[in-house]
Amino acid sequence: MLNIFTLANGRLVQEEIEALEELSKFQPIWVDLESPTLEEKRWIKQYYGLSIPEDAMDEDIEESARFYEEDNGELHIRSDFLIADEEDPRSVRVAFILNQHNTELRSRGVLFSIHDEDVPVFRLLRMRARRAPGLIEDAKEVLLKLFDADAEYSADTLEAIYDELEMAGKKVLSENVTDELAGEVLGAIARQEDLNGRIRRNVMDTRRAVSFMMRSRMLNAEQFEDARQLLRDIESLDNHTAFLFDKINFLMDATVGFININQNKTIKIFSVASVALLPPTLIASVYGMNFQIMPELNWRMGYPFALVLMVASALIPMWYFRRRGWLK
């Protein structure tokens, strides 16, 4: 899908392009390619003189491979954007290309973004830019606002993680924590830990991208100050992820502790039962001996006496253990 965005009365207007000829009708500041086809890439190269690299969305982690400037003045930024899907949270690699200086090409002053799937942050920015006139002024502003929206999206997701952990904490700290409930809580905690880790990686990546924009001197004074404020917001998000990791570890330890307590209760019951059955076993072993001279063998009440003796020898230890509170 190939979408272009123009400014009209200070608002961002979206146009979907279905043919090469339609590109000449607009003067966009942002061209967004979502899962672009080979034909759409050819349109971009033919009209704007921009070649999209084959490895534009590779998972490179080296900064030199993700943030660099070409000899022709093209600025390349590859950044990750979070998708906080409940079932499948993930990060989507987005490649940005911005030509600031080469006046010979129609791509000058146009931000190009290439990604494989729709990103919530992109939808959020499009909605805001349509409703708030003056929010976007140029292509650099689009890129900066995307990173700002990404930080806000991460902050909202962190708040949702905290709410989920609060619910898990109430379950863990309830009076009766069964193994089934503990397993459910552990699963919820593990999912939130994974999402929190993705957010921390995401804000770290955003920090690197914004820092690169500041170092490249592509921003004006107002945009530079906005970038500095964004870095401060990202720093607070980073601290909040550390706090959530501590809370996750506490809940994890508490849940595992309750599981161990339940297992100890089960083991204690088996241990008490084993001890209580030792005297009856001893009595049965004695009367199971095959000696000729055993007075009780010829006694009519010998068998009932042995049974009563075994029952009494089992009940007395159980009564003692219960009185001491060892069976609770």
C-alpha cells in the first residue's frame, strides 16, 4: 500500500496512490509504504529518484547500519515501533529516508517510511494531524512527532502493565492461593515481563534515533528543544520500566513462595501420616511372627486386642500432632 500525505490548511491529508500518474498531482511531505510491492517501489524510484534498499528492514543492531547519511544527502534511520497486541506483542522495524539537501530530486523535503505492517503509532499521528491544525509543519516534524507518539504509546502500555500487575498482586496476596491460581498468576506475570522488556528496548531504540537526529543538525531550534524534551520523557519511561521489573520480580517470588508453601503442606501431611502409621506397622509385624510360644495366639480376644492396639497407636500420634497444630 502506498499512501502520501500533504498539508492542507495546516492539517495532514492522506491520499492513497494506485497509479504512477497520480503522484504528479500532489506535493507530499510524507510518503508511507506499507508492505510495498515491486511496482510501488518502481514508482518511487521513477518519480522521486529514490532507491529503496533491499535490506531496509533488516534486523541490524549496529548503529552505523541503522543511522547514517548517504553522500547524496539522504538521511537513513531504521527504528523499531511497538505493537502491544495482547496475544502477540512485537516490534516492527520501520525504515525512514529523508532527502534534505539534494534539490535535483523531487524527494527533497519528503519523508519516506517503509514497513511490513500497520503500526498503531502511525494511525495515532494521522488522526491527530487531521484534527489539530499546525501540528505538522514539514517532513522533519513528521519524523519527530512519530517518535514522540511512540514514547506516548509506550507510556500508555506501561500504565496497562501496572494495572495488570496490580490485579495479579491482589490475587497473590489473597488468603487462599491455590496451585491453579498461582499458575494463572505466573502466566500473567510472565506476559507482562515480556511486554515490559519490549518497551524498554523500544524506548532505548527511540532514544538512539532522536539523539542521531539531534547530532545530524537537521532540526531547527524549536524542533531541537522538542527533541530534548522527548529524551527527558524517554528517560522517565526507562526508570518506570525498571520499577516494573522490580515489581514483577517481587510478585514472581511471592507466587513461587506460595507454591512452595502449598507443596510443603502436602509433604507435611504425608510425613505425619507416615509417622502415625509406624506404630500399627510395628504391632502388625510383631504379631505376624511365626513363634510357637506367643500367649496371644491361643487367646480368644487376641485378634480384637491387636486390632484395637493398632488403631489406638495410630490415633494417639494423630491427636498429638493435631494438638500441636502440625496438621494445619
